[in-house]
Amino acid sequence: MRSFTWPSWSFHTVRSVRAEGRDQTRLPGGYGRLGGPGSPPGENGRLGGPGSPPGENGRLGGPGSPPGGYGRLRGPGSPPGENGRGTQRRAERRADAGAAGNARLTAANAAVLLVLLAAEGVTILRVRPLLSPHVFIGVLLIPPVLVKVASTTWRFARYYAGAPAYRRKGPPPVLLRLLGPVVVILTLVLLFSGVGLLLVSQSWLPLLLKVHKASFVLWFAAMTIHILAHLGEVFRLAPRDWLRRSRREVTGAGTRQWLIAASLVAGVLLGFLLLSHVGHWLSAAPGAGH
């Protein structure tokens, strides 16, 4: 009896026998045979012996085995296996979740904007007596609008940058892609010209009021097409972060909800801050409310 040690594995006992004129070494516990000095190629069982040919090494690669022939244990030159593919699939799932989360944020924020725009539309019917609510809601719209501009711009940039998740999701129809920048520009001009009416000097009021009214007419036409084209998507995606059965399908639902809530809080604070300027505007331009 003698002790035999293989690198990284230890076999406590082995015994030598002589069969058919050559030495063989047997291992206890069914490990097969270790090729002796005269053993022919291919008789090395599970562990590759010195004379084993490439590819005949079973589960563990012998000295002559080619890259990739290591079986369960991959050698330095072996190609990526299941671990590499698993990592790639996880990365793709994270990217797809990011694209889906962006779509949910855009839709939920759009639903909030629809409610606020409907309320703002009511104040336009009698704008002079309802000027204070008109100003407050208009200023309240600014932070949610900026969130929506950011989310849609992110999707636009990621798509044209070639991000696979956004390429798989696909672009909007050509008409809506052309209309999108127009809607963004007109919305910003409309909102910030309204804020400017509260802050600029009296000499700028006539010009800025014309800009505000003209941008509203153009904005209303473009926004009508935009809303009708996306209304189905908004109704389909907007509730998903708020329903228990679907909110866990895409990570980050809580973050998206807090972002929308924070934009509304910021809008309320900004609205109260600028509401004090309404009286000054009416005294400076008493006929402008018409």
C-alpha cells in the first residue's frame, strides 16, 4: 500500500496489479484507471493519463487535450459556456426592464398631464375671472412637463444610439416622430411665455401676450394629434405601476411613483410662489385678460 497524490485531488490508497504484461494502477471507489507508463491511449478512464490522445480525457482534461475539451471544468482557452450566456441574458433582461420602465413613467406622467390640461382648459373659457386658477395650474404643469420631456428624450436618444432594448421596442410612427419635437417646443414656449407675462416689465407685455396666444393655437392643434395617437398606450401602461398584480413585473415602480409625486409637489410650490404676481399683472395690463 502507498499514498498517491494528484494535484488538487487526494486518493488515500491505491494498489498496483499486473495484467497482460503491463502495470496498471487501480483507484478505490470506482474512479477508473490511471494510465501507467505503458498504457495505450484511451485507457485512462475518467482522468487523462500521460499518453491519452486529445478528446479522450473524459471529464477532466489531460496534458494533451485541446482547449474546450475539459468537460465540466473549463480551461483557459475554452469558449464561453452557460455562465457567459447566463450573464448576457441577465444584462438583456435588465436593459428590457429599463425600456419598459421608461414607457411606464412616460404613460403615467402623461395621464397626470391630461387631468391637469383638462382643468386648465376649463379656466380658458372664462380666463379673466379664473385667472388665478389659470396661472396656478399653468405653473403646476411645468415640472411634470419637464419629466415627460426628459423621459421621451431619453427614449429618443437611446433608440438612435443603437441600444438593443430600445431598438427591439421600436420607434413611434414617422408622423409622431416628426411631430414630437414640435410638441415639445410649442409646449415650452406656451408655458414659459405665460410665466414671463407675470415677471416682465409692462413694455414687454403686448409682445409676450401675442407669443402666448399664438403658441397656444399651434400647440392645441399639434397636441390634439399627439394625444389621440398615444391615448391607447397611456390607458394600457399608466395603471401598471399602481396595480399590485403588475407593478412587480418591472423593477423601479416606487421610484417612478415618487418622481411623479415630487414633480407635482414642486409644481404646487412654484404655483403658490408665482400666484402673488397675478394681481400685479392685472393692474399693469387691465385689458390683457380678454
